[in-house]
Amino acid sequence: QVQLVESGGGLVQTGGSLRLSCAASGRTFSIYAMGWFRQAPEKEREFVAAISWSGGSTYYADSVKGRFTISRDNAKNTVNLQMNSLKPEDTAVYYCAAGPWSRFERAHRVDSWGQGTQVTVSS
């Protein structure tokens, strides 16, 4: 099992920035990819960004491309999400995830989930 713990959420104004972090523990040798999903009230959980653990390949949802940047630190078993130019539409609970690289954007492919961290963007 892989345990994931998110941090860095908070309240920011439109146009502001936040940096989320996710630390993995447990069977980290089994991690092929890590990334982020988000879920707003009464909305389905949606894919945000992913990064492969070995090669560092990245993939972003169209809604955040150019604004969000995902990165990793393999030595620390940590993945980060730098969020810039935040919009009210970005308000959601953000969940760290780990799973296979293939079709990571599909939530059912995820093996492990973090508990979530709230991001609120005010206008």
C-alpha cells in the first residue's frame, strides 16, 4: 500500500498562486505515476495533472494547462503542484493520487488517494 498526504491548500484571491505538495510513504517502489485530481461541490472528480515517476513525463487537463505545473522529487517521494493565475473555477478539494501511468487521467486507474486539501479562490 502507498499512503499519500497532501498539504498547501488555502484561500487565495483570483490571480493568486498556491503550491500543493504530496508526500508518499509505504510501498513507494511500486509507484509509476503520481498526480492530482480535484472535486468541487456536486461535481465529479476530475483529472488535473500527472507525472511519471521514472521519466518525468507530464500530462495536464486542458483547463489548467499553462497555469499549473507538476513536478516531482523522487528522493523525497514527493510530488508538487504549482498553481498560478488561479480562478474561482479552480475552487475544489484537491486529491493526490498514485497509480499506473497509462490512462492516469481516468480516476478508476488510480491505486491510492490522499485525503484531500481544500483550495478556495475568491473574487
